[in-house]
Amino acid sequence: MLTDWRMPRAILSILIAFFVTSECLAGLQVVLEMDWPDDVAPGVIQRGIPQWFEQGFHLRPKGPIAQQPPFDMAHNKGVDEVWPHGHGAYLQPDGFLVVSAILGCSFAALAVDLAEYSVLQNISKDIGFRGFQADGTSSEVTFRLDGQIDSFGPLPDFETFFFPDTFRNIVRLETTTGGYSLDSLVVEVVPEPATLLLMCVGGLLLKRRS
């Protein structure tokens, strides 16, 4: 029978830290769908937004975030003949986009759906991405849009692209191109060494207590 009061206190501290860091646990794969909020007025099909938060991730334009319109990013429902169609809602950055985890933990960029900005820009275009590691090094990849966009027509406006393995341990994802539509960004949280150590120590203490 455990009589040392310090052991339960240690376990409690570990459990508290575990829940605090739970958003940075490994294997947590999420899809950022950019879904349309319920509080948007009926009839609105496109709106300017300063930034976007979803499932522990922050998406914003590169540089200062505008505090009032005009904003550097649009949120689109894809229900107008001028814009891409086939996704419920998506983002349209006017400039470079920056993606990071709110808690600052490392993550993997796995895949993303991209489309042309509008039917007025239905040309093949290269969209560049750069992933930054914690030590300051970076990797780059370029995805080429096929230029096929016909809104409500039969062509698939969005294409799915997959990031290389060099984007699997990054702290920030940036685009190096503007003027595109983005949706369904698939990311996965990478285990932090401190989190893994915390889980191991907690397991040992619980085993010792039993």
C-alpha cells in the first residue's frame, strides 16, 4: 500500500501537464476544412477575413495582420460562377499564407487541395510552399495547377497535392505564391521530446504505484 504522499502529487502534476500539452501529442492528424461559420449572415458568399483558426492551427497572411477591411484573405463558399466550385468553403489569400500550430509544436504537412483563384485566372500556375524546421532550415516544393476551372461545369476545380517527407517536422508552413484557392490542408502533430519524456515518466510512476 502506498503511504508516501509525494507519489500521488507527482502523478497529479504529470496528468495536468499531459492535458495541457495534449494538443501537441503525436499522431493527431487533422484536416483543416475551412468550413463556413454558422454566424455568417444568410446570402453572404464571400467575405474578407484577417486570419483563420481551426483545430489548434493558425492561418494568416504573411506580415502584419490587418485590423480592419480591406483584409488580405477571403473566405469563400464556392457558390458563385466566378469562383472554384466543389468544396463547401475555402480560403483565398491575396498574398503569402503562413500556417503554424497555436501552441508552437512541430507538425507535418501531408496534403492540400488547391484551385485557381477564379475563372478569370484559368491558366496553369505554380504554387510554392516552404516548410521551416525549428533550427531555421527550410524545404521547398512547388505544385502546378492545371488551369482547368469552370466553376459549376464538369471539370474538377480543386486538385489534391501531397507534400514530400521534408515537410514532416516543421514549425511553420508558408506559401511563396499568392492568388489561389486553398482547402483541406492535412496536417499531423509531431511528438515533442518533452511530451514523450513526460509520458514515459508518468508510465513509470503509475507502474511503481501499482
